[in-house]
Amino acid sequence: MIELYQLVQLLAIADCGTMSGAAEQLHLSQPALSRSMQKLEETLEVALFDRQKNKIRLNKNGELTVKQARLVVQQAQDLVNQVRAFDRSQRTISIGSCAPAPLWELSTLSTRLFPDRTISTELKDNDTLLKGLKDKVYQFIVLPFPVEQPELFCFFFETEQLYFSLPPAHPLAGKDGLTFKDLDGESVLLLSQIGFCRDVCREKMPFTRTLFQTEQEDFQELIRASALPSFVSDLTMRWSGKPENRVVIPILDSEAKASYYFVCQTGEKKKWSALIEQLKGEMHPE
């Protein structure tokens, strides 16, 4: 019977080009690696190498075996990944999102509805989220757009509207509404993990100097002490309240409003039905 480790060793030889290089990479002695390859040849009942004095190279049999070995090793790794992902899914609910605000509601509801599970959340780009959902890295995800694929169940559940948060003495603090262009060129405080807002700011405010903060508590302290503009949203104010000693003004650009969509695998829809019903019951107009 062929052993998986033998195929891994064979691939190392093919990639390194030499037996000595492969032995070093695998942390084996060269004689031990050579004996392992001889055993593989005995199992296959074919020669895989052309052997010359102080030199060894793959023959045609060896090249074909390497090609097939890559498929087998990859399939074995896929099996490991899938089993581990399945095991995590039995104990952990992993949620991926394009923005932080939807995670607050999803994680709170999930904790209440599934008290025996650990809730894990992370922010990723849209492509990573979709791939992670299909690979079962995530049980469900949040995207800023709908997806129409038979294997995926998707519905709109929430919007997020951005606002400028300004000190009362700011020249624009008396406005009823502002655009990104109105503050372009000023220094702005911004959390580093803010999802879609970061890309929007980079595109719509190209001359703005953005001062990023990684910690929420530090960010809030700076907001209280600083005269610099920052951003808030209706969702952040719903959970944390309106910033103290600040004027909050809606941003009028269409890019300042995001729509969020819950997505899970169609086959998992029944499993998450309680959460889906709760989200639909609390749904806010798009």
C-alpha cells in the first residue's frame, strides 16, 4: 500500500530537483529518503528514477507519478480541511462580514439563539467571504450586494447610513447635510476596521489625511478630546449612542449608504431558520 508520506517525499524531490535538497527540506537523512523511495518503487513495481553515480533524476514513470501524487496530496489536504471545518461548525458559529456594524446584531442574536455555541466573527473582503462560505469556513456571511446562486440563500436585512461627526465649532457644523467633497482635504479620524467606509473614503476623499486607530476605546477617547472630523453611522449610534459634544450630519452621497445581505448555504437554511426569522422580523427598510 502506498503511504501518503511517500508521495509527499516524492513531490519534495521533484520540487527541489535533488535528493539531498529534498532530504534537507523534509528534515530527513538522505539514506532514509532513498530507502523510502526504493520502497515506493517496490510497491508500484516500476522504477521512478534514472540512477547514475552521485546523481538521480525522475524518469517518465516518475514524472507521471509526480503528476498523480500532486492530485492525491491535494485531495488529502482537502479532506483534512473539510473535516476540521465540519468539526468547528459543530461547536462554533463562524460569521464573516464585509463591515463591522452588521456583526453586532448577528453575534448578539446568535449568542441568544445558540447558547451552546461559540461565536466567531471576522471582517474580510467579498471574494474571501464567498469562498469561505462555500468551503464551510463560515456558517453565514454578510455582503453589500445580493447573490443569486442556487446553492446560496440570500436576503436583504439591514442598511447603514454614514454621518460626519463634527465638533460644534467646525465651520460646517450648522449644515443639514454634507457630501464627501465638502470635507475632502481635512484630517479625519477613522477606525481601521470599518468595512466599506474605508474604501469609500479613499475614493471620495482622495486629498484627505486619514488618521487610523485600531482600538475602539482609544478611538472614542480621541473623538471626545479632538477637534477633528470623524464618521459615525445610524448603526453605530443605535448600539453606542450619539457621540458626546458632537454634531452629527448625514452624508448625502449615494455611496454613504450601504445595504447588507445575509447569505448562507441553501442546504443550511433550515438549520439557521430561527436566526433568519428573527432577522426578517427586525428588518429595516432598504
